[in-house]
Amino acid sequence: MPQCHLCGSECEHEAKYCAQCGISLNDSGVAQVSPEWAATEEFLDLSKALSSTLDLHLLLRKIDDSAVRLTGGTSGSIMLFDENKTSLHFRSSSGEKASAVRSLPVKDGIAWWTGQNGVAARVDNASESEHFTGAIDKITGFETENLLCVPVTLENDVIGVIEVLNKTDRTGFSEQDEQLLSVLAGQAAVAVKNARLATEQRNFFDHVIEIFVMAMESTLLVPEEHCWKVAKMATAIGRQLKMQEQGLQDLYYAATLHDLGMIKLRERGIVEKNQMESHPILGANMVRGIDMLNGAESIIRHHHEYLDGSGYPDGMVGREIPFGARIIAVVEAYQEAIMDTGSQLIAEIRIEEGCARLFDAVVVDAFLKLIDLG
């Protein structure tokens, strides 16, 4: 019984590809992968991507690229309907004319027909199709010879289409290609659904945050607009320091809610300064257990810590303090200095004087550059 030259598995005499690794069993020295194995690998990679990110642009681009590779097309695209279904819009496109089509709405042609009817279109000669208009070709200079287009359906509603153009071997797209593209259309629908759910969740959560801010301001212990000012400046510093997206999100929520504990203090009738120093702990405890605020909890707790250990509530020093908390410490001190003195210049001087002793020098540098930019 022959063995696979790559993985060593025993194979049937009549087999063309190894069942274990999918590599060709020929003796040409060229490692050719079976179409079925290639498709399996693509689908596995896409499944991993779907479970690891909600970035719709990235996911649709991956699906589009997979569609072109698996079907042997030269270009492809994914189009989604607008809210009123008056036109399709390119959300991903590949091939030599990809950049030329991205801003073009589609209101006719084969893609439009597929989207309107929810039926796949496999066309061997585009110019002979009654639904082909050639409108996009005229604008871009592309020449569509053959194509395959299938609907993207979400909960029995057609939300768009995915298509591939011009089979490289010029034989036209096959029924197997249509089956593969239909699977990819299903993955595109999942990506859109997840992105929509995430957007709805964020919108709901943003409304909750606004309610929290109003509650903080109603205590009269937090000045009006203070939370938003701190959040805006802190996230601007975070971007300047090239923080990752998740870190920026955690920083934004923590900066917006950094004085959340003031609500508890007002409930208890506490206004003494030494007792008010418990508000970071109270605020951190209030957000504990809320998944979207997991990364904000420690930042809220430690936003009044200073590098030399003179801060509160835990007297942390140096790099023990979460980086987001070090950013908020600078912004909070700056905002408080403006309220105390009425002078932006004096507030800046106080931050500079506290650099390296109270405040992170990297953060202070980014803060001053931001102030200079206005």
C-alpha cells in the first residue's frame, strides 16, 4: 500500500489525494491540495474568524477572498442592501477593478436580480443574459465574461449578494462552485447578524452610560460635563499613544464612569473629603460583574493613584498602576485644576510640575502635545 510522501499515511492505490493531509499523491514533486480539502481549510479558517472578531469589514473581505480562491474566479464582491432596499452597495470587492466599484450603488443587472428574487444566477456568457446590463463594466473598464451570484439570506430575508466573476479556466462556474458560494453566503449572513447584534448592544449600553452620567451629575458632587470632558481627553491621549481598540474602549468607559462611586456617597450622605476618597472603590464595585466593563473596573479603582505612592485607595506606585488609570489621573488633575484656578495655563503648569513624581512622563508628554494641538 503506497504512503503519502508528506505525512507518511498509508493510502489506497486508486486514491488521488491523501485522506489525512489532502496533498496530491502524484510523483511530480508539486504539492497539490484536493479541492475538498482546500474548501474545508477555508471554512475552518472563516469559522475561527467569525468567532474571534466582530469587525464586519475584515470578515467580509476574508469571505470575499475565499470565494475567489475556491471557485477559481478572477474577482469577487459582496454587496448588501441599504436600509430601504433601494440599492445594493459594495461592502467588499477584490480583483483589478476593486477600488473603482466600491462607491457605486447597484440598482440593476444580475446582482440586483439575484437580490430581488433570492435566486442564484450562474451565467456562462454574460452578454447573452437578459439581466446583464454591463453598467458597472462601462464605468470601470472591466469585461464580465461569466459570473456566479448567490443571495445572502438572513432569517428568510435577502440582505445582499455575493458574486464571483470570470472563471480563470474560462469554462464557466460549476454547480459545485455554486454550492461553495452558498456556504460562504451563509457565513457572510452570520457575520452581518453578529455585527448588528453587537451594534445594538453597544447602542443600548451607551444609553445606560448616559443614565449613569446623569445620576452622577445629579449628586452635585460631579460637575456637569466633567465626565464627558475627561472621557474625551483621555481617549484622545490613548489614541495618540496608539493603544489597541479594546484598551481604548476600556479607557473610554472607565473615564466616563470614573466618579460612579459618588452616587453611593450621596446615598449615604457622605460629603467629607477623607470619606470621599472611597469613591474609586465604590465605583469599581458597582461595575464588577458587567462583562462590557471588565476592563474598566481596575482603571476606575486606581484613577487617583500617583506614581510616588501618595495616591489612593491602595497607594500603588509606578507601573503597578494600570496604564488607563495613569491617563485618567493626568486628565482628572488637569480638569480639577482648571475648576480650582479658572486658568488653563496654571492647570498645565501643575501637570508639568507633577511629571515623573505624580504622573507618568509618557502620558504627560502626550497630554501636552494634545493641548498644543488645541
